[in-house]
Amino acid sequence: MPELPEVEVVRRGLQRWVSGRTIAEVEVLHPRAVRRHPAGAPDFAARLKGHSVGIARRRGKYLWLPLADTDTSILGHLGMSGQLLVQPEDAADEKHLRIRIRFDDRLGTELRFVDQRTFGGLSLHDNTPEGLPDAIAHIARDPLDPAFDDAAFHAALRLRRTTVKRALLDQSLISGVGNIYADEALWRARLHYERPTATLTRPRSTELLGHVRDVMNAALAVGGTSFDSLYVNVNGESGYFDRSLDAYGREDEPCRRCGTPMRRRPWMNRSSYFCPRCQRAPRPIRTSS
């Protein structure tokens, strides 16, 4: 599933190619693509028509397009395979095209939402006073947000009775981090994924946050991580950070730090990749009988 870097790459593309344009027509080709819009496809299409698109925004793995002359926004979630593509109007339809948005200008391009597995979608929501679609008001700020509060993050970590990777994937605590970048940051920080958060000192949590930011910025610089053709930017181009991964997907390959074969363990219906030498497992907590 796309994480913060991939969604940010898409947001930047939307800002360049879609923001400032006025919607002329919306065509919903599959009702599941607007299932999060309770009023249904006809209402979704009708309420977008004639409105201008504002500055493209993102929080964590969600992105949205404010309708500049309203207090509402088009909220997008890519799910497992969603793509927002800016295509020439005369380009052949993609096999899994779900929504088409046309504009009232002569630029000759349209916005298409393509989704093979139909887990993603678009919906229209009222904005909160902060400017977020109300459906994601509970989502925490992400680590690349200038307003992210490092001290509050550390305090929350210490209070949570959980483990460090679970905390990194908790979107109410820190948004945008998924399985790939959690494993990468933990490898850089030499932390095992099952390390209890209550054992993290302020310097260690600060170091971990630094690695989260570093790995995400590095991924952003090369367009994100693409393991297949399902994640692409708005121009249909893949990212290249998969070539630079130090942990994720490297089972049995040598650790780039110490040479020990990397391991993979099942974790919450996913996998965790780690170095058994650099990222020592925490000792079991002893209980008195």
C-alpha cells in the first residue's frame, strides 16, 4: 500500500497539473469507487461540476483537493492499487478506469482514477475549521509536517503499552508510516520491531524520528517505492526507492551494516524484516510466580 512518500509524489503532481482548474464534468464508471460518498455517484458528480480545484493537500496517506469556492474537499485514498493519472483526453481508457474528471479549459488533459482492486476511492466531505476533510480529522500529523510535535510524540510513546513498530503504524499517533518505511527506519535506528515503547528514552525516540524523516525524504527524492506497476505518479511513472531499501524485502540477503543474513518474521498479517545482530530482540519480561 502506498505510504507517505508515494502519496506525496502524487500530491505534487496534482498540484502541478490539476490545482486551479475548473471541473466541467465527472463520470463515475464504477460505484465502488465512490462508496465513501453516502449520497452516491450522481450526487458526487453533480456537486463537483463547475467548481475550481484548490491547492492539493495531504496528511499521512490521505490526499485531498479542496473545492476553492466551497467548504468541501475531494478526499482521495489510493488503497492497494489506486492511481490518480493526468491523461490526454484522447488517450485510450485504462482497463480499470473508475472515475473520469474533465475540465473546462483547453489544456487537453483530464484526471482519471484507476483502481484494479477497488479498495481506494474518492469522496466529497465537509472541511473542519483546520481545513481537513472531516472524515480524516482523527488522523495525526505526519513526521514531515512542520507542525509535528516531537515532544508530544515521545510522551505518547512512553505512555503507550505497545511495541515500537505498532506505534509507528498507529495513524492516530503518527501518520503516513507503513510497513516498508517502519522496517527501514527501525533498521537504521538498530531497534527491534518488538521493542516496548516504554523503554525508549527521549534521545532514542528523537533518533528514531530522524531516521523516519530521512528515509522518507530519500524515497521522495526518487519518486517513492514501486514494487510493481500499481504505484505510479500522475504521469504513470514508477518510483525507484526499492533499489535502495536496506531492510524490507531483503530476507536472507546480507545486512548492509554487519553482513548477517536478514530475517523475515510474520507480523500482524504482514512481515517484518530485520537484522538479528544489529536489531537485537528485547528480553522477555520476567514475572514473579
